[in-house]
Amino acid sequence: MIKSFFLCLILISFSSAFSYAEEKSTGRLKTEEIFQPLDDEKRDKFSRVLAAHSLINSITYTKNTVEKAVKSCSEHHPDLGEDIQKSFRVFQESLDPILKKAKKAFSRTLSLEEVLPLQNMKDYLSLLDQEALEYHKKINPIPISSEKECQNLLPKLQDEQKIVSLKDMVNKSFGFDLKQKNP
């Protein structure tokens, strides 16, 4: 069961943006149009590519959203700013290595999976990225700024279990060895 603030934010941002991208890509290939003619093996590969791409982008989006909240809290509540910024740096430094590893693995996977010609697949993923960006621009979330919200953010940033959960999700999704120390 997902209880984590960050995991929920990731899932919400991914599903909403992906749905929006699917709706808006009327002039180009939709996922269904690519997916339907594929055999079961290629469908499985295509699904894994999309899931990996979406996971990386969702975590990146979440980090960016949290960063905006940290900046807003720091500006509105300078007394909390240093602690929040320090906690965010630890949060970011904990996630950056696993994201870097995931991006490298994704790039390798993308070039090996022969669902579509590589450039077509990259173009399709780029289209999804552009449409998701458009969706997120329309939402234009207002960063938190109340003292209570900022005070609530601090323990969430410091919750090591949330970071471990995010890292484990990436490790499991990419098949990284979980026995190794998380990067």
C-alpha cells in the first residue's frame, strides 16, 4: 500500500500527464495505434519501455515540484529555510545517483528493445514528454508557502524511509541488484 507523499505525487503526476498526452496526440501515433499490431513479446517490451520512461520522468518531476516548494518556503519563512534546503539537498543527493543509473539503463534498454525503430521510439517518447509538459503547465501548481505547510514539508524531506522506498521502486523497476548498497 502506498502511503508515501512522494510516491503518491509520482503516481498522480504520471497518470494524469500520460492520459493528457494520449488525448492530445491526435495528429501523431497514439499508444494504442503502436501497441495493437505488436505481438505479445513486443507489447511486453513496449510496456516496459513506457513504464521505465514514465518512472524516471515522474521522479524527476516530483523532485522539481519539491524543489519549488523548498524555494517558496525558504523565501516565505527564512527561519525554516536553512533546514529545509539542507534536507532537500540530502534528499536530492540520495536520489540523483539511482536516477542517473536508471537513465543510463533506460538508454541502453531503449537501444536494445526492437519494438519500433530507435528514432521512432525516441520521437514517440519525446512527444509524450512534450504533451506531459504542456499538461503540467496548465496545472501550474502554486508552491506551498504557509508556515504550517512548510513545517510539514521538513519531516517529509527527512524521512529516510520515503527515500529508500523511491530508490527501491527504481531498483525493482530496472532490475538492479537489491543486495548491493543503494547508490
